Amino acid sequence: MNPLAPTKCASRTFMLLAAISGIILSLGCGSSNNGTPNNNGFTNSNFTGTYVISMAGTDYNSSTFSLFAIVGTVTADGNGNITGGTVDINDQNIGGVFTGQALSKSNYSVNQDGRGTLTLITPQGNFGADFVLSSNNHGLITRFDTTGTGSGTIDTQGTAPEGSLGAFAFTLSGSDASQNSLGSVGGFTLDGSGNITTGVQDVNDNGSAFANLPLTGTVVLSSSTFGTATLNTDFGSLLFDVWVIDSTHLKLIETDTSGLTLSGDAFTQITTFTAGQLVYTLSGVDDEGDPVVAGGYVTTDTNGNLSAGLEDFNNAGSTGTVQPFSATCNASAPFAGGRCQLATTTFTNGITPNLQFAAYPTTAGVLMLENDGAGFFQGAAYNQTATAFTPPAGYGLNLTGLNFDNVGDVAEVDDIAQFNATTTASPATNMTGVLDENSILNGGPVSNSALSGNYAPDSPATGRGAISVTTPKTFIGILSLEYYVVNASTVLIVEGDQDQLSVGTYELQNTPSGQAMVQQQQQAHVIPIIHPFVKPHNARRQKK
């Protein structure tokens, strides 16, 4: 990302959405650009069993646009058949909340490179999806049809008894009843019977912060795989369905009649930071309502005080790099409720510096939400255990963000891709694969676009580097990315283009023909996906 002054020309009115999906769709693969999949040995047999599926994004119903979220289970037989499952849908565009929606039998297909397609047939309509497997147990997914787009994850469903659930921190994102940006982070401790004994929650509603709210309620499992949650604060009483990944990781989707649309993750909470370098990504909107994404690295001590930080940001097409930034953590030791109030110095959303965040450390990473009234920024930071990923190997990729077209309209864009990377000894092209993209207002979905690119790590090695990716479709074009290595198998991404901005991740594939380490691979599933969404036709892109 080339450092540019953080200036902007035209103000835009954006809203952040994070969500679930609409209704009766016209399914289709869209146009194709003749990419050749890498032969990494994947087949339908690599998608077998019951998975927890989670997608959130933008639903397009005629001329109406809204947030959607889908969370639930999908059962696959290893032979190309979806044999069952149950999902919840939260989408105000189609009438609100629909829980316990049984899936009808349908089909799926997994390509030799690990990319696949499936159809969710529900009583509320059919949803197409495009995914890429990083192992038999985990994948990245987008909604891939002509009436909606979004991103999320697929994880093998595990079990957890009620008594195994202890202290958790959570991150939720979506929209309020007026389709404005809404996000929340918080933490709670359970008593073994599902009652919250102590808890605290932070909420950001369209830039208005509700900080450090006392939290009560319950998280009750009705079986080892499913339950419900009630989160009570002065902001309101919110109800959720809870889907179990394992005893350390839960998926949540809001199910009440408030008109809010929230979904997200909960992870086992810890009360100290792990000293060392963190890498992070954030997405949202600034205090003028323009979309912004950021990523970088920073050093932390065990108390959450940050130093020697680097930030790359993209504010509605204006990019820049800030170095250094720092932050202080206002918390007792151990943290009260596992919460840290981070006050930064020089960290910016592209307009306003010195932002503040509520931060909750977990075994998966540090969950963060801006709470200073200067906009809406949400994301997470992760302990860095390597400064390089491990080519030659295959990787699955997801990006979610916004595209600005030639007349200034704005639309969500979501990418699924697979690429094989060689070593940097081949500087001209060391990444080749196939990319699928959905951006409804720009002609999507489009499948099988040939992908070629080059990655180049920073020197000296910090885990940061630059990627340039070329695809033949005009609304995909050339992607300029910065990457930040979490570990040898998991890498965060921020896009620094003038006409598109996004955040995402790519993950080492544990391919049938390869020997990716299982211990490394397990880290991939804990990257929560936060979405910077906007209402289409509501702004102009940056003037050049």
C-alpha cells in the first residue's frame, strides 16, 4: 500500500452491515474467465459430515437492500449431496428472523483445487454459495448468487457440555433497525449452569458508543451442539441462537424481534495479553460515514500496552501508512471483566487520529471495537508466531469489502480464491490459481477467473509484505494488497486500491496431496470475519 496523505475529496454516506441473507434467488455461476484450477487432489470426499456454516453480507431484493446473516448446520455425505441441516436467517428485507429452517436435499461439488459450490434450499428461498476448503474441517465461504453476496466460514461441528463453558469474549457485527452500522464486543463468565455471573459489553451504534455496560443473562445449551443466549444491558435485551464449534468457540446469530441484525463469534476469554508482536485488521466507517479498512502490526506487553506499531489504511480509496503508533491500556490486573480500554496515539481512520477501542483478549486473538464517538472500527489482533508463510504450497483466500464503479455507485464485493504459491525466487509470477467474485451491481457473480500475481515480503522480515494480483474481469482487475503473517498457515490481508477496499485472509491448505501441519492449520478457523458494507447507490467514489 503506497503511503498517501490521508485526504479525501467527496463525502459519502455509508453504513456498515454485517449480516445474513435474503430469499428467493436466481441461482447461477455467472460468467466464466477460463481459469485452470490447480490440481491439489481435492474431491467431494473432503467435504463430509456436519459443518457449522456462517455467512453475512448484503441482500438485494428487487430495488431494496439490507443486511442478512445466516448461521446453522449443513450435512454433507462426501458424494456431492447435502442430506440435511438447519439454519437461522436474520434479514429484515424478507420479513425479519426465521429460526430452525430445515434444509432440503441438494447438491454440492468440490473442485480439485478445493474450491466448491453448494446450494442451501430453505423454506425462505434458495441460497447459492461458493467456498474454498483449507482442510476437511474448515473452509472460507461466500454467498454466490444473483440476489445477494456475503462472506463467512465453514467449520466441522463439535460438541460441548454446558459445564465446559466458562469465560468467553464475543464479537458481533451487523445493523440496527434503521440499517445503520452496529457492532458489539464483550465478555462474560458462566457458572456451569448457563447463568452469567459477571459480564461487560461495549456497543457502537452508527458511531455512538455505549461503553463498559454491565452485562447479565444466560447462555444455555439445550444439547451438546446448540443453545440460546440472552444478553441484557442498558442497551437492551438481545436474544441469540448459539451453535457449538467446540468448547472454546461458539457461533451466534440474533433471533429477537428488535429489528437488529447481529451475528458473530465467542471465544474462550483470557485476562492478559501475550507479549510479543500482534498483527491485526479492522474495518468500518469513519466519522464522516466513509468506509475504511486498516491492517498492520504492533508490539504488546502482557498488560496490553502497545508500541512500535505500523498501520496501513484505505479510507474510501485514499491510502496511507502510519508508523509508529502506540497505545496504553487502562485496566487493572487482571482486567476487570477481561476488558481493556485502549487509547492510541497517531492511530487513525484516515481522518481522525488517536482512536480508542474496547479490547478483549481471547485464546483466538484480541477482539476490538472503536468506542470514542469518532466512527466505527471493528476487528481483531492475533499473536504473531512466524514472519513468513510457507510456500511452495496451496492456499485458500477470502476477501470482503466494497467496490466503486465508474459512475460512483458503491456495492459489496466478496471473493473466494485458491492459489498455489512458489518461492520468491520467481519474482515475475509466484502465485497462480483461480478467483470467484460476487459484486451484484457490477455484473456478478463471476466464476473461474484466472489469477496470477506476485508476493514480496518486506525486508527485514516483519511478517508484512505486498501482493499484486491480476485477473481478467474488469471489476476485479488488479488487486493491490498488503499482507500480515499470523503464523506459517494463516495470513491477514488489506486491500489498498483506489476503486475497491476489502479485508480478508488466506490459509494454508491441508491438501490430500500435501503434508500441511495440523497444528498450524487449526489456527485458521479462529479468524472472525468483520464486514465493511454500504448501502448501494449512496455515494461517489474518490475524485482523482
